[in-house]
Amino acid sequence: MDGLNYLTVAYLGMIAGIAIWTWTVVTRSKSIEARLAAVEASVGVSASDADAIAKKVDE
């Protein structure tokens, strides 16, 4: 394999790797957001009140 072909394959491999990593991060983010919403719903806290409650706990 000459240098240009090697560089092309490596470049396409990096793009594919970044795409897979991005897809994984987005999927995990959606999963975490859904779990957080479920916890807030089970505790009975709305998302807008969550920050105020966290500040009271820190005091």
C-alpha cells in the first residue's frame, strides 16, 4: 500500500472512530437524561426546582 492510500484509509478510520464515539456519547446522554427525569418524577421534584433544592442541601 503506498503512502497516499495508507493516509486515506487512516483518515477514513479516524472519521469513523469519531462518528462512533459521538453516537455513543449522545446515546448515553439521552439515557442519563431519561434516568434523571425518572428520579425527579419519583421524588416529586420538577426540573426547575431541582437547583434550589440542591443549594439548600449544600448549606
